[in-house]
Amino acid sequence: MKAIIAALAAGCICGGVLAAFAAEQTVTQKGKAFSQTAMTIKKGDTLVFQNDDDVVHNVMSSVPGSEFNLGAQQPGSKVSQAFSKSGEISVICAIHPRMKLTLTVVD
Amino acid sequence: MFDAQNCRRLTHRAAASHGLCLAAVAGAAVAIATVVTNGFAAPADRPLVVAVASVPDPTIMSLKEKYRRPAAIPFPKDNPYTATKVDLGKKLFFDTRLSAANVLSCASCHNPAYSWGDGQPRGIGHGMKPLGRRSPSIVNAAYGEIFMWDGRAASLEEQALGPIKTDVEMNLPIDQLIERLKGIPEYGPLFQAAFPREGIAPGAIAKAIATYERTVVSGRAPFDAWINGDEKAISDSAKNGFALFNTKARCTACHSGWNFTDDSFHDIGLRDEDIGRGKFLPDVPKMQHAFKTPGLREVARRGPYMHDGSVPTLKAVVDLYDQGGVDRPSRSEDIKPLKLTDQEKMDLVSFLNTLTSDMGPTTIPILPR
């Protein structure tokens, strides 16, 4: 029992340490464009996508192994995505594919 | 009015309609309307010759700049241009042995004789059975951001193998395609020259076809000559149509830039059960019945029109947009009744016709045996 408690405590501490190192960055969407066309983040970091346009966007990636789809995002709203796998990820708006962000996730 | 160098004429009809657009459009389009309406307030149905001061108009010049052709064809970093790839890709593109029945090639649906479409309302696939949508032209595919009517292919390379292996299209599994090409002796050296490390492989086939497709670019049309300063290259009706295209008719909400597309997805209100992009984005209401905006280069020879080939002529296309299509939640906010006059519709068609060039004949390659 003590061992389980110790393991849980260690897990919490480790999780807290990892969380302390995980960063959060914001990418805005305005004028049917991402605020950055390329950026580098660390594995475990989170990107917040803010829709400053007056149209709906839909942030997604179809890169094998790193697929995600944040769905319909209304003007003025925020959505976020954590990246747990290193590599280069091409992020687009599924409605306006000229919106492109090349994301490099490093260890 | 669009001839800043020489005195040209503009009808009162167009001038009046442009004036109506002042509150509805932004940027350069507003600038056009402002210029056009200077001093014109005559009855809307009577043509008038308008003398224009021979002063270059910066607003018209800046608007024209938005439509200027790019200087070069873009090729991706991971599949750069080489002449050997184009040579191989062209042979593969025209080779009917890329289909199970040996009767369909890429060129069957993307035929240069039909401005790289097939001239049919719907494509024809394996067993001569009709497909669900019209075959899109591949003209200017090099400049595309996403491919297929519903955007299900992220690149030309990804798209290239799709029709070959799809059972209702060319119906040839890729492993069988590889074996078939390996059995054609003259293909070996072509693959070796273009892809010395890959040889006859799926990726090499896709890259070669994609590279060839990127070389299929629309020719210089009368519109381009006008953009470059030849005021006699297009008619006054077409110039009026260009103004309408940018203002009252709201066409540039989607058909923007030199290739006349925003590469985005819109429901234009066609009465059709096909949900298009909505299949991949089911939670996005505006993507139901939405299809990718096609470019308009060579458009006069690309009919019938729309993803379902349901609209036979450019005149009918303009009529459709004038009516505004089916009113439903997914319909684009940019689609609404336009109240165009008959003359304005004719002017729009005149303008659209200036986007078609003389692309000239395409040579059919001698295929490997």
C-alpha cells in the first residue's frame, strides 16, 4: 500500500514537473491567415488557436501520426491542442486551406 | 473608364450599377465604383460614350495587379522539377495501361482537347459507368492548395494515385500497377533516369505524374494582355463585366487572384444531395454542400459547369448566381440574389470569355513498349 502511495506521489510530482516545463503559445487567425507561417515548439507544449476573424475556421492536420481536427471554431473563440510527438506537422484550416502553419515539434 | 491611357467609353448601365455597389464592397472594388461614377448620373438603360482624362488611375492599376500572372510555376521542395520527371510523368498520364481494363488513362478525364477536363457532366469510370462528380480541369493545378472537389487530397502527389486504384475509376491496385509497369521494358530506363534511387515505385509514379501536371498552365488570355496595358485586347462589355465581377456580382468573394480561386470551400446553393466537404467536416454547418472554388482560367471551354455538371453554359452560370441558389443554413453568406440586368449578365459573360487563351495543341507521347 505504501508502495502504491509512493508511486502515485512520485507520479504527481513528475507530472507537476513536466507541466511546469510544458509551455503554451498562442497563434491567432486573422485575415484568413495564421499569425505565423512556421514555428518551433517543444514536445508536450500546447498551442492555443485564437480566431480573430469574422468567419468560422477549422484548424487541423492530416500528417500521419499527428492527425488532429479541432472542429468548427467560431469567431472570437479559442481552441487548443497539445503536441506529444516530435516531428514536422503541417497545420491548415480545413475551410481555408491557404492558411498554413508549419510546426516543428522538438524533443 | 478602364482605359486610363486612351479615352474609352463605358455605358451608363455599368456606371449606375457600380454606384449601387459603393456601400457593399470594400477596398479596390470601392475605388473602382468611385472612379466610374464620377460625374455619371444618366438614365440606366441608355449607353453613353464617356471621355476619360488620360491620367493613369492608381486604383485601377492596383486592382489589375491582383490579377497579374505569376512569373514561374511553383514546384514543391520534396518534388522539384526535372525534365526527366516531366517526360516520364507525361507518358504515365497518357498511358491507358494504368487502368485495369487498359482503356482509361489520366487523360481520359483530363483531356487536353477539352481544356484538360472531359466535357461531360460527370466523369466516366471503370466499365463506362458514370462517376459522382464532374471531372475537374487540371489547368493550373500547380498553384492549388488542396485537391479534389471536396479537398480530400492534400497534394498533387497524393491525388495522383487515387483515381488509378479507386475501383469505380481506373480500378488498378497499386501493386498490380507496379508489376504491370515492370513488365514494360522501356519504362525501366525512364524511371531510372527520373528516380535513380526509387525505380518503379508508387512514390515515383505519383511524383512523376504530379510534376507533369504542374506544367499544364493556362496560356496568355486577352485578359492578360489587358492587364498588361493593351486596352484593345478586350471589349468594353468585358471591361464592364470585370467591374461587375469585382463589385455588384460579388464574384471575387471566392474567385479571387490571377487564377480566380480562393482554394476554399463554399456552398453556392446548388440543388444537390452531395454534401461535398461536409463529409470530412460534419460538425461545420457551412461545409455541408460545400465544394472547392474552381479557377476560371480557360473557363469558356470547360463546360458544363459546377461539381455536378448541371449548368451547361456560362450564361446559365451567371443566371444561377443572379438567382442566389437554394437558401439553406450551409449556403455561403456571399451567395444572395444579385438583381443583375440582362446587359450586366452579358457583360459578365463577355468578361469571363476573356479568360480563355489559345493553349494550342498538346502532343501525345509515344508510349513505352
